[in-house]
Amino acid sequence: MQIANATSEANQTQLETPNKSEVKAFAEKAKKTLQNLKFEAKRAIILNTVEKVIASKEYLRVIGYLPLNVSLCYESRHRGPS
């Protein structure tokens, strides 16, 4: 029952995606910040965000992720103090 309730609550959590102007503002801020970084710092960012690079003569595919500052907190309502 607790698992079903937790799953239901997780499915009801709505994460809002940024709109075009928010993405553009983020990109501009990131561009300015990245221009001022030293090579070692830029390299560290790449190593922490890029998971895989696939290359051929026709294309280059970079696979990775950008961590979001989103925190989700779940608490049990059916369990007493431990």
C-alpha cells in the first residue's frame, strides 16, 4: 500500500519545463560565464556532463545531461517514528 501511495504521489508531481525566454536567458548567462573560465574548468564541466560521444564521417552525436537544481522530498505518512 505504501509503495502504491508513493508511486501515485510521484506520478502527480509536475515538473515545469522552462519556456523559450528562460532557456535563452540561461544560455546567455552560461555563455558569458563559460567565456571567463580557464581550460581546466571547462574540461571538468565536459567530463561531468558528457556521457558518450558517437562520431562517424557523417555526424557527431554527444550524449549527456545537465543536472537540474530540483529536489523532490517524499515522506511516509503511514509509518511511525523509528
